[in-house]
Amino acid sequence: MSLFTRSAFEVPCTIEVENTFDSLHAHVELDGGIKIEPGDEVRVHGDPIRVPYGEKAVIRRRATVVRASAIERLWTRATGDLEFMELCEFSFSSGRKL
């Protein structure tokens, strides 16, 4: 891995999209057990996927994985920890009812 150079490659993938009362999600699984690291990008190719309410779809496509450079990976790890703190809610009340 270079400090400033990014690398890219294509890989087949499976996309699972569910639009039901119980779940609304989309998951992408890359073939070959490729691990995605902080700062990496995954672009799935093809037309937008539309799944009507109450249905689930499993689709095969190709995806491009762009590996982050060492500097980008370090920056993503450093700033990601700080951004996570924005999601936390802290309370300093005494626990008494107000």
C-alpha cells in the first residue's frame, strides 16, 4: 500500500434488497471474501434497483472496489472516531424526576 496511491479492481457481487414491514435494507456481499477497510469505496454497477413494498430481491452485479491510500485510511480512522461521538447522547442528570 502506497502513501498516496489508490488502487481499483472489479469483482462480482450479490445484492440483497428487502422492502417489507419487518425490514427495509440493502446488503452487498463481494465475492471472494474481500475485506473492506476504512476509507475504501465500493461502487455497484447497473441500473437502480427498485423493490416494491412487501418484496425481497437478490441480484447479481459487478462492483468496483477502490482501495484507500495509507493517508486516506489513517484520516478516515482518525475522523471516524470523532464523528461517532456525535451519535452518542450523554446525560448528566442526577436521575431524579424533573
